[in-house]
Amino acid sequence: MTMKKPINIGIVGTSFMGRAHSNAFRQVSQFFDLPYRPVLKAACARSAEGVRAFAEQWGYESTETDWRALVARPDIDLIDIAAPNNVHHDIAIAAAEAGKMVMCEKPLGRNAAESLEMTQAVERAGVRNMVWYNYRRVPAVTLAKQLVDEGKLGRIFHYRAKFLQDWTMSRDLPQGGTGLWRLDASVAGSGVTGDLLAHCIDTAMWINGPIAEVTAVTETFIKERKHQLTGEVAPVTIDDASLFLARFANGSLATFEATRYARGHKALYTLELNGQDASVAWDLHDLHRLQYFDHRDEGRVRGWRSVHISDGDHPYMKHWWVPGLQIGYEHSFTHQAADFLGALDSATPASPTFREAMATDLVTDAVLASARSRQWQSVAG
Amino acid sequence: MTMKKPINIGIVGTSFMGRAHSNAFRQVSQFFDLPYRPVLKAACARSAEGVRAFAEQWGYESTETDWRALVARPDIDLIDIAAPNNVHHDIAIAAAEAGKMVMCEKPLGRNAAESLEMTQAVERAGVRNMVWYNYRRVPAVTLAKQLVDEGKLGRIFHYRAKFLQDWTMSRDLPQGGTGLWRLDASVAGSGVTGDLLAHCIDTAMWINGPIAEVTAVTETFIKERKHQLTGEVAPVTIDDASLFLARFANGSLATFEATRYARGHKALYTLELNGQDASVAWDLHDLHRLQYFDHRDEGRVRGWRSVHISDGDHPYMKHWWVPGLQIGYEHSFTHQAADFLGALDSATPASPTFREAMATDLVTDAVLASARSRQWQSVAG
Amino acid sequence: MTMKKPINIGIVGTSFMGRAHSNAFRQVSQFFDLPYRPVLKAACARSAEGVRAFAEQWGYESTETDWRALVARPDIDLIDIAAPNNVHHDIAIAAAEAGKMVMCEKPLGRNAAESLEMTQAVERAGVRNMVWYNYRRVPAVTLAKQLVDEGKLGRIFHYRAKFLQDWTMSRDLPQGGTGLWRLDASVAGSGVTGDLLAHCIDTAMWINGPIAEVTAVTETFIKERKHQLTGEVAPVTIDDASLFLARFANGSLATFEATRYARGHKALYTLELNGQDASVAWDLHDLHRLQYFDHRDEGRVRGWRSVHISDGDHPYMKHWWVPGLQIGYEHSFTHQAADFLGALDSATPASPTFREAMATDLVTDAVLASARSRQWQSVAG
Amino acid sequence: MTMKKPINIGIVGTSFMGRAHSNAFRQVSQFFDLPYRPVLKAACARSAEGVRAFAEQWGYESTETDWRALVARPDIDLIDIAAPNNVHHDIAIAAAEAGKMVMCEKPLGRNAAESLEMTQAVERAGVRNMVWYNYRRVPAVTLAKQLVDEGKLGRIFHYRAKFLQDWTMSRDLPQGGTGLWRLDASVAGSGVTGDLLAHCIDTAMWINGPIAEVTAVTETFIKERKHQLTGEVAPVTIDDASLFLARFANGSLATFEATRYARGHKALYTLELNGQDASVAWDLHDLHRLQYFDHRDEGRVRGWRSVHISDGDHPYMKHWWVPGLQIGYEHSFTHQAADFLGALDSATPASPTFREAMATDLVTDAVLASARSRQWQSVAG
């Protein structure tokens, strides 16, 4: 057994995504045999007390309260950005310029202009980079991608995706503030478009290729809310719902929808592709299953197959337990960490790189533009 | 187009099963091209007013209030027994002796002794006969039978069936009385054993062959109830629940369960077979679907297929609508009528004949005997 | 028991919808206690032999081969139009002018202009009229409507509907011709827009009110097909897929999609509404179930309820069997016939009248216009 | 933030359960705020090379190749037994006598006699002890227990459980040998009875109280297999399938079934309770859902609720992610570790203790005895 080479991680952000990334880094070496082993070197957040508690809980060796100090540390190999969207841009560029590898929570920037500058920075610096579009690494979704790539579905006619939540429906919910930056467009960039639709778009283009054009509508159902920090009632600036029709470059048609006003759905990300010969469907509420229909099956016993993605021949699953035993949401991040580390010695970096992830921002920009202009919008590329 | 030959029906019983059988006779000629056409000649029930209303509603040409008068009528070709269990025996034997064809609602007799006499009567008279074990004719169940017969499942290891209801759980429900004869063992023969388990057993033996031996337990959860007719509180004589383990002649093992105390289940009849190569499962609450698993499918996309039984190559379904459009419970009876009429000119009568249906009574007798003796019981045969 | 008054039916069309309507008229009196009883007086189709066979099978007393002759018959009270879309207009107007009640298969006209003339004709004549948007009468859909009307869902934020099929995907399928008029835009008016989307739109507006504006895209995936009648390869004129986003008058947002290129889906009509307090969802492949989510349930045990619509307190269901026993597609028509007949003596006619159904054609016109113009389109009204 | 007190773990066994337990000990401190923190002190297995690799992968500080040496080490606080069933007895007793806390993989002993001696040893020594019946700690199962304890279901009438697998169906599978000790009765104690049924029984009695009596049948479908170690074809000594009917002390009736010959089922552990007022059902293939039916719901919208167990008010779930994001199988062990550590300072130890787990062995002994005697068997206790 050869010793693994350490990769010293410095993470910025200690909230939900800080936990999810840290967990991935802590878990990956027990389940995947990789040439590199992540070392939890330093955690960074503005609150000194908060970051110390986080570091102790997750096993980080040290803490910082200023991300610039973290970026400047020579013992850090990789900066992992798990902070709100509005700081992605500056941290990523500074980290790249300091020669660090950069991993960034999605969306890359608040818009494609930010993303382009970030992409140029990492490419100029020649550092490895990746964006945490974790749902690609749900084994069932990875399998869907494999089936499409192998041609099992044949020509694709339809794609449909939606991401439905209901957690912001109360009138009493404040906007912005601690733990609520997703409700503040100046921080987040947009509402559900950048938050939820971005996931749908990333997976869609990964599996089905580029989106050519869109027609969209967005809505903010509750127009004013009290701001948590200022206490003042102010117009809500985020989109609560965002829907669009799309035509892919391959000619297939699509519906996309994201909303936080779909009562009864906690985080229901669904996707489906219909091809000439076969179809696949998946949803996040039963993420360990893939629905598969094959028209080549004998007619009398042809039906949608509910495939329990827990066997050794399913993507990633030989690393886990035994058939029938499902893994959870968190391991989409573990898989992403494994793929990133596993590709470090390869010429081909793990996907999605910043450049690949920027493609999603070009679509979300087009969606928001179409919603404003009430016109079909081509996706820049 | 050749004219269909009429079969003059005389029905006894105008309640739930009277309606179900009448509907089947009314519908079958519109959907199936048969050599015979049922004519609703006479309906019989004790209430003159009731039977006249029934006859008008369903289109019967005449009425009787005494089944002996009905059996004696020369214009009747077929006596259909849709009356409570305690009169099956006498009507069937009288009808056979009068040379009528006989169709009888299940179970055939209240016990195997009654069933044997009924069977001997129709065989002695040489008249066509059938018992309405309608669930065999649910297209999904028929398909399951076909798949097993074709060997698609290979050697069978397991059978499991249950029939769960919850309609008798209220303490206020009376026993016996109008519309409640199923709650009176002297009329029904037994509780859920003859009512629900009989369906499970009939289908099981049709698909998987004879049952060799059983060990059983029954229970009456509410021990006393007021009798509707007498008004007196009396011990409840029926079994509310009946469970047994079985070994089939082919070596497979089974669990069977029927109860009217399964809160949340209205009429959940389920069955499943597990074979060497494939498995099938079905339930009555989604009767238009068959679950099918084929181990020969490619591993990565192997899963239970939910087959929507609504295509032209599914049993009976070319006679109905178009793919995707389901049919209801009632047409299990329509199919049984079609099979009976379609086989009249054939040497092989439609199944189950009285003799075939008697096999189920031998099993229910064994179940009740085992529950009393607390011993394994071989099935007589 | 009072005698029912007869309504003499003359039907035009003996194909799929001719069978569905005839079955409804034959069945309704056995299950619903109505003041009127349909009498199958005459069937009309161009083939004398075909219509005679149809009449014998379904019990029509007489036949016609020219609908004008049928309309002229004094013994006919009601003309039921089950013929292709291109003849709806002329037959309906003639029937109205002859003073007959008119029932018409959907869509009413090939476009709103035709529908308007038909509507004016029946209103001018003062005759009862209805369009067979049968899915309203699926009990689960009716229940969804009731729940929304009662305010159980609160303010509606989202509506989504799709109708997915896959039966036209083969390149070898001809266009137009016998039994294939739905593939010929000159006969049908449009492709899936008028065929499938029309159902989605009718139900949507019935439950959720008027649609204000739409943005749409349509596609014809296989551009040329051989015409069955001429044998020549010609451009396909129908839309294979039709998708649109909509804003309802009540402010809710919607996605709509219909296609015949969704491999694996036979006739998957789905709908869902998300409200402030509750949500409902339904699909045609399990038409006897309604999915219901109520946010007011206790949090720990809150979840989507799969309601088996087979109890006596569910719409229409007390007329059928017992809890747990599902009914089929065909009875959406039976219920529509029951509602029509049941309302004949009432001031309020059964819905949808021609005028109500015309609203759907205004939306489909807007959808097709938007797909051509690539602009948002307001719905005329 | 107070520092957590360390608990030094010494684990015996490095296979499937060795990984599952180690993962739990590594994960628990990041997600649960506990007074104690497990320290992975030493791993023990017979192969020096194997155990070193395991220790490196999982972060154990040291290794042993003889469990007696491990038990003798003064720096070990807790012996965790993740080795095959035949060594549970000796290790547990030695560990207890050495004053160590003991955690033991299920089943406790190969039979109740072994379990009794183990129980007496830990009780004599006064050391904390627990058996890893992990499925109790699946949040959905814990919630089911809570609902029953709160009286939400009312009087229980029925319990049903099964554990279906299909991984041993191939005739080519050897018996016994490396990684296959579950197929050797001398090591495992029995086949599916102790392996799978034991889980079903533990959960059942935890939720529904003691089992009074059973009638059982077992079967070995393939009678001879080649032994992996000896290479000789020998009679198979384990039970491939084990089924029983039971009566609980509370009067409810049950069916139990476990098999490795249920084609299509990987690890389908299912359970259901039917009560007077409500019912619950759960299965391991969708372990993050609980099915709940409440008869007190309004009739029209009453149905089985599919509860997605991922909210903060669900058992254990506030420690994980956000609503809608499921956790996997492995965290049933994490929860068990959390409960064990969290109860160390409490008078009441975490359940199931050895004594509580021994109750399951009394039932499995009764099941095997009934299968041999073909008699109902009372459960000793």
C-alpha cells in the first residue's frame, strides 16, 4: 500500500455547504483508493468563535477569519469556496493568482460576466479548478448520462426538469440576513434561477448537450418582505419562480421550472429524457432510483423499470455497501471530491471545470433576460 | 355477420354480485365477438318490489320471487347464483337436475362437503358450470399466469398473497342481517377464510398448482356484537382474520393472510411469485398494472417493471380502448362471461368448473381445521 | 318507481369515440337514477355495412349513411357528434338548426372561429349542448376541482400539465388515412395541440380559471411521411409536440406540454396544482388515485396522500361498486352522460357547453399563434 | 464548547460490519453533540497485513491479530465485536471480564444459550453493552415506534414483516469460506433465521411488544453445495427461507418471512402495523420514507401518506442536511453510536442491551424448534 499524497485544504464558509464539502473531504479516503488524500488544514469564516467551533467539530487544524489571509498561506494547496455567491468571484481570482487549486460552490459567479473573469483567472494561473455541481455525481444521474452517451436512448426528443421547493412561502419569512442570503439578490445574484435552475441546467447540458435558445417567465409572488438586518419592509428582489421552454442544439425540446412555492415538495429535483428507443427519469426525493423504459423489451412485459441503484456495477456503488443499501445525498459531494482527486494526475481534469460551469451561467443569464424582454433569447456561447 | 345464439339467463340475487354479474352479461356482447349472446330473461329475489326495480334497472324481462319457480321455467337456459352462500348448494343442485347450465358466485359451498355434492350434481346432469372466481380474469393476473405457464419465471420458490380490508372494525357494526350476511357464519360458512382467502387460494393454485399442507391461525378480534335481526348481543362466529403458511406440491413456500382489520386497506388483494429467473407481483388497488422483474435484464438497468396492462397484446385488452386507458374491476366479470360463452361450443369448458373450484374449499377447510387443531393439516384431494 | 323519459340519440361516427359514447349511453341508466333514459335510436357512418355492424353490436335501432338524413329525422332528440374534427362544425350547426340537442366530441371546432359559429348556432336555437371533455368526470379530477373550489388549497401559485404519448414515433407510420385522421392537419385542425393539449387546457381552466397569456413552441420531429391515401411522401403538417408557458388570470404560472414522442408513455395525462395550503396531483395512468398534500397536517407525519378514489363519498363513486374497487376510463363518459341528462330539467346546463368549450379553442389558437410568432400571445376572450 | 471525553475503541473484525461500525464511530462526532468522542484506538483481525491496511484506511492508531491481546490492553475502553457469529460469545465474555464496555454485532449469540451467558457476563461485570440492531435507528423506523408509543395507532391488530434477498440463488455459489461464513451454520448458527429474521423480530418486539408463540417452516432449496474451503460437495446446513406466523402478547397476529430466494429483491426488509386508528409501513429499499395512514383524516382525502423523513422534526434528522435530502443506510449505525455514547452518563443505557437482544434469540430458537417439531412453540422468556 502506497502512501497517499496530502492535499491541504483551506475552506471558506462554514454553513450548509461548508459542512457538505468538509464531510466529503473527511469521507473520501475511507471509501475510494486515490493517489491523494485531503488534509483539513484550515477553515475560514468571519466569526472567530464560530470558525473555531466548526474547526473542532470537523477536524480542521487551524482557522482564519479573513479569506485573504487564508489565500496567502503557503501551506494551503487548495481553496474551497463554500461562501455566499457574492464572494465567489474575488476569492477564486485571488486564490488562482496565489497559485492554489480552486473548488467553488455553484453557481460559479452571480452572472456570466463574473464567471468569465473567474474562468480566465484559473486558466491564466494554470491551476486545477472545479465547480460543485454535485447532482452529476448522484449514481443514478451518472448512470443516466452513461446510458445516453452509449446511445441506448437513441435520438433525444424531449427533456424535462424541475426543482420544486416550498420553504419560503410564509409571509413572515424575512429577506436577506444570517443564513438567508439566498433571499437577497444582491448577494445571490438571483433567486431560484441561480440557485435551483442552475442545477437543472448543468445536468441537462452535461447529458443532452448545449441549449440553443429559451423563452422564460419569472415571478415574485410576495412582493415585499421585512429585511432581517434592517428591519424595514422592502421590495423582494429575487425571483420566487422561474420557468422556461428551451430548444437544445440537438433539436430536442424542453420544459424547465424552478420554484420555492410548490407546496408539498421539499427539494424535488426531477429530470427526464425521452429518446427514440428508451427513456430515463430520476428525482432527488428517491435519489437512489433510476426509472428506465426500454422500448426494445418484449411488448407484454414492457414497462418503466424502477432500478435500485445500489449494485456494484452502478456508478460509484462498488465503493459503498452491498446491494439494496442506499447511500444519501451527502455522497454526491464525496464522489465529486473523489473524481477531482482522482483526476489530479491525469491530463483531463474532472468536470465541470470553471469553463464548463460558466456555460450554465450563460443560460441563466439568457433566462433572466428573456423574462425581462418577453422574447426568445439565444444562449451566448 | 352471423347472428349470435341467445342464452337465457335467470339470476338469483340482486345485491352486489347480482349487479356485477348482470353488468357482465349486459356488456359482454358489445366488446367480445362470441357465438352466444346472453339474454337477461329473469331476475329472482324474495322481495317482489325489490326484484321488479332491479329488473327494470338492468333490463331483465321478468321476475320471480321463488328460486324454485325460476329453476322450473322452461325458457331459462342458465341459472346464475348471486345469492348468499347458504343457498348455493340447493339452488345449484336443483338447477343441475333441471338441466340448466349453472354459474355460481364463489365460494362454491360453505364447505367442501357441500361443494362435492354440487359438483356431483352438475357432472351427473352433464351441464356446463362455472364459479365466479373473477380475479383470474383481471388482465394483469391472467398475464401472470401466462408468464408462469411459459416458464418465464423458472422454478418457483415463493408465493405470497394477502387480502386486506378494514370495513368491519367499528364496534358498532352489527352482525348478520340485511346486507351483512358475510358477518354470520351460519350463512357465509366462515368469515374472511371463505370470503377473501378463497380468492387468494383460487388464484394461487391456478397459477402455482396444488397446495399440499398448511398451518393456520384465525382470530375474531371483537368477540361479541349485537345481531341486527334479533337485537341481542351474541358471540361473533366468523373469523375476522385468517393467516396460514403453506407448502405447494411443487415445493414452494407461501404466506397467506386475509383480514378485515387492516386499517387503511379497502380491498388490497396482493400476490407475488418469486422464481429462479423472474418474479411477478400484482395488487387489486392498481389492478391494471403488473410488476415484473426479469433477472436476465442487463444488470445496470435491471429493476421491477411497472407494466401498464392496457395494450392490445395484453390478455383481453384488444377488446377495449387504446393503450394507456385502464379498465375497471367490473370487467373481470365481463371477461369471465366472455370465456364461459366462448367455450360453450368447445370440448373444454371455461375454468374454474365446480370441480376445480371445489379444490379451494378443500384448502379453506384445511385452514380452518388447522386453526382449530393447531397442527399442520394436509389438504385432502 | 317513476318511468324515465326517453331521449332518442342519433350518433354520427362509429370509431373509437363512437364506441365510447355509445357505451356511456348504454350504461348510464343502470348506475344513475336519472329523469331521462337515452335510447340508441340511430347510428350514422358513411359505410352502410360498417354502420349496420356497429348498430347491431351496440343496439342501435336503425342506421343512416348521411348525417344530413339523420339530422332531418323527427324521431331524433339529440345528435351526438363522434366524427372527425372537420365535420363537427357543419353537423353541429345543422343539428342546432333542426332543433336537436347537440353533444360534440372535443375539440369543438378545428379553431375558435369554427367554434364561435357552432356556439352561436346552438345558442340561437336554444338547444342543450355539451362538449365531451370527459376527463373532467374522472372522479379524482372532479374531486380536485371540488377541493380547489372549497378553498382547501388556498391561493394557487402553480399549475402544471402534460399529455405524453409515443404511438406516432415510427418513421413507417403513414399520415392521414383511415383511422389516422388525427395525423392530418386539414382534418384535425392541428396535431397534439388540439388533440391532447386541448384536454389539458380544458381541465386547467375549469379548475384554475382563465389563462391570460402564453408563450409556446411546437415541433414536427419527422418532417415527411408517406400519405396513406395518396401513397406520396409529403410534408407532415401536424405538430408532434406543443409546449407552452402560461400565466393564469389569478396570477399563477404554468407549464403545459403535449407530445407523441415521449417514449414509454402511452397516454400519460398529468396535472398538478400547488396552493398556499395544499396541493393536488393526478395522472391518467392511475386515474383512480388522487395525490393530495395538506400542509396543515402534523409535521412529522405530513406527506403526499395517495387517495384511492373508490369510496362512496368520492364524486360519482357511490353509484359503482364498493371501496377499493376501481372503475375504468370509459366511465368518464358515463358520468358526462349522467350529468347531461341529470341537468336537462335544470336551469343550469351541464358543463362544458359549447361556449365554455370554445374558451379552450381560444387558448389553442393562441398557442399556435405564439409558436409561429415567437411572441407572448394574449388569449382572446 | 466543552471538550469531549474520549472513548477508546478496539474493534474485532474488518469486513462489512467492521467498515460499518468504523464509519459510525468516525462520523458521529461531526453530526451529534455528545459528551463522549470515540477514538479509533485499535483494530483486530487475524491477517496482519489485512488489519494494517484496514487501520490505515479507517484511521485506527494500532492493530492486533489476536483478540485476546486486544481485550488485555489497558488503553481500550470498549470492545466492538464485528466478527462472525461463532466468536461473539467468547470475545464478549472476555471483554466483560476485563471490564470493557462491549458492543456486539447482531445476533448476540448463535442461540439463546450463548446469549444468556454473554448477558450474564456483562451484567456481572457491570459494563455498558449494546447489540447493533441498527434498523431501529433508521429515522422512519424510529418514528414508527414513536407513533405507536404515543397511541396514535390505537390497539394493534396486525404486524407483518419480511426480509427478502436473492443473492444466494445460483447453484454455483459455494458454502462457507472467506466472506461466506453466513452460509455455514456452524459459524452463523442458522441461515436466514438468525441473519435476516432476527432483524425483523428485534424491530417487531421493540415496537409491538413480546411475541408469545409461533408456528414456522424453513426450507433449504438447494440441498448440496461445494464447500469453498474443503472443495467437497456437502449437504447445505443453513435455512434458505424461514417463515412463521406469530401471536404477540398484545393479541395481534403476524406473518414473518425471510428468504434469500426472492428474485428481484436485494435487501427488501418491510414492516407494517395495522392499528384501530392508524397504520404504518416501511421498507428498507426506500428507507427514508414512512407510509402512514390515519383513519381520522377527512374521508374524501384520506389515503396513505408517503412521508419523506428528512425534516428537522423527524428522529435524528435535525443533525443532518435540509428537508428533502435523504441520508443512507450507514447512518443507522451512526445513530446507534450516538445513542450509545449519549446515554453513557445516564442511568438508562441505550437499547438494545444484551439482555434485550437476547429476547430475539429466544424467538429465533422457537422458530427453528417449531420448524423441526411442526408444532406451535411458545417463546421462552
